[in-house]
Amino acid sequence: MFQAGPRIGFIDVLISEIFHSIQGEGKLAGIPSVFVRTSGCNLRCGWCDTPYASWAPEGENLSVDAILKAVRKHPARHVVLTGGEPMVARELPELAAALRREGHHVTIETAATIAPDGVACDLASLSPKLSNSDPGPLAPEGWRERHEGRRLQPDVIREWLDGYACQLKFVVGREDDLEEIRELLAGLKRPIPPEDVLLMPEGTDAATLRKRAKWIAEICRETGYRYAPRLHIELFGNTRGT
């Protein structure tokens, strides 16, 4: 399992962006939410749509108080902690607890490679990475091996499932991804309702999403899994702050 080491310069939380939009993915799609996007990730997914928070992390170090102040500017009760990988941020537990104290519903979007360790969370949106997430030949030296070694941590996924309300969200780009999903779910040995398993088409433009939607929706009809659109791309395109 990936163990975060000392974070020199991470006295505060490195934040890529904070914005008010609607949740575009998962069970809570359509709900107005404030998104707090941390910067930094322990993976390098080849299809990552937020490389500015993952492949080449950028942002500003903000205190938890400063983040709370930014969140308070918006009327939404729901707050989504996302990334990058938010669980690599040392101060994330403090931030999540502070948001909960202020009455927010907290969703954490994570690849489930880092144990929750009691973090405050109302919905854990787990997105275990399949083999289709390979960084590809353009990845910096050593990252393909690190990504492959970290991308699936079944024991960590079980910790999340055992302690939190969860959804399991899989990025699907090809039909044979389904067998990989089935094997992963069977190996977890947990009673996961099929409607908590979400299949989301891979793509960053509406045309690609629509092309994959039909056969993914058919798989959902056959299995009972939930089809998960990417509503924010349909509405706003693949742009920051949405």
C-alpha cells in the first residue's frame, strides 16, 4: 500500500481550485456542490482529465480556515473533496471534520489506495483503477511501475466499504473492462448491492461519452449496475471550474 511520507511544504493543503457547480457523477449527480480540488496524486492514469492536479500538480497552499472561508461563499450544503487524490493531503482529515462541523455533507472522491483512518465522510466515492488506466509510454520514468503497483489495494477498499457509505465508480472504455470489474468485486468478498456499482464511460467530450453510453447502459441492464453519466461534460464541456 502507498504510504505517504513527510510532506515538506504541506503545512497547509495544496489546493488546485475551489468552485461551485453541480455534481456531475455518481449517486448525487445533479446536486449543487462546492468542489475542493486538492493537488497531488499517487497515481498517473493515462486518461486523467485533471492533469493539473495529478500529472503536474499545481495550486496554492491554503490553510483549513481559508478553505472554509471560500466554501462559505456558496450556498451549497454538499462539499466534494476531490483531486488529484485528496487522501494524500496531510490536513485533509482536519478539513473534512471542520466541514462536517459546519453542517456540510462531505463526499470524498478517492481511488481507494489510502486507508480512511477515520476521516469524516458522508459518501465515499471509490474509483478503483482498472488496467485501462495505464499511464502509457509517455509517462515519466518509473511511473508506469509505480502506478501498476499502487492502483489496486483490495484491503484498503474493504476498509472503506466496512466503515462508510460507499459507491464504487469504474471508468469503462472497452467491453472487456467488465470482466475485470467482476473479478475485483468478487475478490472483495463484501455484499455490495449492484446499484452501488457505477459504470462511467471514459471520455472528455460529449460525442465520445454518447458513443460509449449505449453499450455500457446495456451492460447495466443485464447486471443491475448503475449507469453513471458525466453530466458536467454534457452541460459545460471539459473545462476547469465545472
